[in-house]
Amino acid sequence: MPVSRKYTAYRKALEQLKLRQLDVFRYKGYDEIRVLTPDNKVVLIKLPKHREEMTIDEFIEHVKKSIA
């Protein structure tokens, strides 16, 4: 599977939560995602590991906890 398609699922999951992905910062053991919320606030979400190491459901749950 091409890299772009692999990450599209995570971007679409954010869109389902009414969030817009702005940036993704990749570090040695984790990713940070900058998102725009519906009320135009920018939030930096630190994931516990890289996106591709998480299932879509794990990713969505972590994002929900971080936004709340």
C-alpha cells in the first residue's frame, strides 16, 4: 500500500470527528498532530506511538481524550 493511502485513513478519521489535520510531526518514537477544531482553535495532540502502529479505533480514542 502506498504511504499516502496508509495515512489517509487517519486523516479521514479526524474529519469524522470534525477536526482538520494541519501538520504531522514525526519523532523517533511518536507522532504529534496539529489539528483545527470546529471553533477554530489549534490543538497539538501527542500520540503515544506512530500513527501506523495504532489501529484506527485506538487513534480515534486517543484523539477524543486529547481534545476533551
